[in-house]
Amino acid sequence: MFFRILFFSSIVLLGFESLAQTQLLSLEGTYQDKNLLVNNPPMPDGFGFCISKVLVNGEILPAVIQTSHFKIDFKLFHLRKGEQVFVVLEHATGCEPRFINPEVLLPKSTFECSQIKAQKDGLLTWTTQNENAILDYSIEQFKWGRWVEVGQVKGKGQKGTNQYVFQLNPHSGKNIVRVSQTDNSGKARVSPSTSFVSNVQIVTFSPAKVHQNLYFKANGKAVKTKFEIYDAYGNLLKAGFNNVVDCTTFVSGVYFINYDNKSEKFIKIDVP
């Protein structure tokens, strides 16, 4: 399974010194309809508190901050759930404020899938409840011996009933499908799987010994299919959706190809 390590909204903490002998501490994440708490220690000389200014997405926090603890109420900035948030604390040197609950800016997957089904043409629908965060759903097909991501749909993040639709490109024979979400923990939360038998014709490729191009056909006619080509060491060389693959850049040898719902191999040859 590919891990799309793209950002399921990470937290970033930075500290650096400015020319005015102040320091900045920043936090980045996604608004989850919760407030952020800040610990504000006293100044080293005992007069006043460490933090002098708080910025949220470039706007000054309109609240009292000269206290040992305060909250950042994001509703003051008219943010909507799922929007990106960048918080900056400007503070004196010699003291270290901290975010008490930075995890409130990290989305967590909590969805419960009550129904998932697919039609023969690949139209996938699913229904969920108890979503607490706006996270992408990964649509996955089981083929080539593993779960393969074939698309994404943005989650709605609502606790009530949420309904989704996605159009798959089915392969021939039995298709097994599920949806999943991956949050800041890095672990995937998955739905039950569903299956259907498509009307897609069985795809074959030729030739088995390739000089230039490799072709996909069904019932003798050219047909497009998703494919992956690996070398003998397991390195992915090409992937796509087409009815022909240019193999002229491959050196001679054995290669492995995933296509339709099959995993096979071919030989690249050089013709004098």
C-alpha cells in the first residue's frame, strides 16, 4: 500500500532570535473547532510576562495575554473547521513559553462506515458517521497482491451522516474495494471492504519479448489499463494508464508488470 505521506496536517514548532532581541515560537496545523492553551512564564526580572504579542494567520489576538495562562480562541478570527492555522508567539529572551495542547491542531480519524457498496460500472458509494476532522478518504482496490490507492475524496468532518460517491475504473473479474483515512498518528483507519464483478473484458499484453513497445488488448482490440513495470530489483520504472508502453529505454533483461488484475513478466531484448 502506498502511503501517501503528503500532510495529514503536521505541527511545526520553531524558535529563533530576531534583531530586536525577541524570540518567536510558532505552531502550524488545522483548526479542529478547539481552543489552544498557552503557558506564559514571568519575565526573567520578575516584572510582567514573557509573551508580548500573539499572531494568528498574521492577525493580532484581541485578548488579554498578560497572565500565566491564556487561551487562543480561534472563533475570534472567524475560522472554519478544517482551515489552516499558523500561530506565532513573540516573546522575550531568557524565558520559554509553550503551547500546552498543540495536539488540538492535529486532525484525528474517527469515522465509522455504516454502509459501503459498488456497482458493476465501478460507482462506489459509502456512508459514515462520527467524523471529527476533515481528512481525505483514500479509495483503495485490492490487486497485484496489495491495497492500491486509486483516488481520493475530501472528508466532510461532520458527526452526523456523511455520504460520498467515487467513480472507479474497474479491472476485469472480481473487484475488492475499501476506503481509509490516515491521521497524524500515521495509522490508517479503514472501512469494511466491498466487492463486485465488473463487465470489463480480460486484458492481455504482448509481446512477451519486447523490443520497442508493449501493447494491451482485450478480445484483439487495443484497450487502456492501469499498469506498473518493475525491474528485477523491484524498482518501479513506469506506471500509468494507457494501451501502449514505450520500453525503448529499458536495458535488456527480465521485467515484472502489473496490469488489469494480473502480475506477470516479460523480457526486453535488443535487436541488432
